[in-house]
Amino acid sequence: MATVGIIGGSGLYQIEGITKLKEVAVKTPFGAPSDKFITGELEGIPVVFLPRHGRGHRISPSEINFRANIYGMKKLGVEAIMSVSACGSLKEKYKPMDFVIPDQFLDRTQKGRADTFFTDGIVAHVAFADPISKEIADILEKSAKKLKVKVHRGGTYVNMEGPQFSTKAESNLYRSWGMDIIGMTNLTEAKLAREAEISYATLSAVTDYDCWHPSHDSVTVDMILSYLNKNVANAKAILKMAIIEVGQLKSFSAADALKYAIITNLAIVSEEKKKELGVIIGKYIK
């Protein structure tokens, strides 16, 4: 059985049927993760949960320690991650309460988020043309459709900086580029998951039309949170079904992402760096 990771909001580890719940504090070379990890089992499938903003939503998107979060998942044996997050819609067809499973990302972050494990004496260039792992996206889509939850497959997620929302000029620019949804977190997770050889897919819950839409002037943060909370039940149901199927997969597309990616001769990499990245590159160190 594969270990399945879930990154999302607080409360997702309360999915009905999860047993053997335990909080685990993980130390990483990159500092502290967003919170303690929650481990458990669902019908024999090992599951690891992490609230990306910390319980109580304490951490701003720009302040999330993405490297520690993904490193912690890897250290706990996670082979596949399903990320659940809120997003704004850039197209009329993606309505509030819908889900979107994007297959591409566009980076509009501006504050230099640490998005690679390979620094200070070691370089790796992972293939990232297809940032979403199709095998997980397929299962998420199938699970949503079985539950008759409105889901859209494909499209591009614009990863903006935040924590402020877009200006109308920005929103209309992204629409003119043909972008689909917008959020503040998932691209950095996807990059690091690929480096850690963890397959990754996103289940994005549409909470509102971004500010381009005529209805936006009447939208409040309370309304957005209301839509998000209503979607939690659907997200949990989708995840419950998807976890079991993902956990039974025999192979994952990102499992050998580093095979030809590490450019630096490992013989010249310091022992300190090898130890730091041992959880990630251990199988390549002879």
C-alpha cells in the first residue's frame, strides 16, 4: 500500500473512517513545517495530513515553509500528495462550489519563495512540463463524478503572491491570457513534490469569481469562507474515495523524477549536504 499525503485546510484529517490518528512533529533541515503532521489509516491505506496554513490559519501564503512541508511528507514515506485549496474563477464556466483539477500552473509570485531543495553545492533540473501527476488527477476526477460533484478537468492555475487578492487590471490580464483559476499556494508545492519524487495533484475548490466579474462588488470575505466551508464536505467525500484508490496504485509517475535531473557529480557534494538531502536523494548516493 502506498502512503498518501493530503495538504489542505484544518479539519481534513477528520474524514470519517480515518483510524489510528496520531500527531507527529517532524524536524527538517529547512526549519519547521506549517504544523504537526497527522498520520492515520483509511481501510489499511496509510495517510498523512498537513494543514498548510497551520491550524487556525496562522500562516500567510508568502510565509509558508513549503520546503519543510514537502520534506516532512517525504520523510514520513508519502508517495502521492493530493492538495486541496480554495481558488478564484477566471472563467464564467467555473462557478462557486465547483471543483477544478488543473493540469498546468503559471507563476506570478514575486517574493522569491524557496522552491527547490537543490542549493549550496548541488544542482538538479527536474522535468516539469507536466506538473500534475495524471494518475492522481484521473482518480480525483473519477471520484468527484461518482459522487455527482461538479468537477472540471484541466486548465491553468495562476499562482499569485497574495495575501491580497488581484486588482481588476491583473484579473483581466490573466483572463486575456486564457488562464482558468487563481490561487496563492499550489505551484510551489508541486515544484518541491516533483523534486522529492512525490506525485502531486490539486483539487481546487472555487469560492468566488475573481474581481473581473460584475458580481464581485457584492462578494465579501464572509461569503468566500461560507462557500469554502460548504465545499469541505464535498472535498472530504472526494478524498475518502480517492485515498483508497491512490493508495492501491503500484507505481507513480514522479517516482524517478531525479534519475537524470541531478547535474552535480555527487562525488564532489559535501557529506553535510548529502546528509541534509538524504531523505530525498538517498537512493542515488552510492
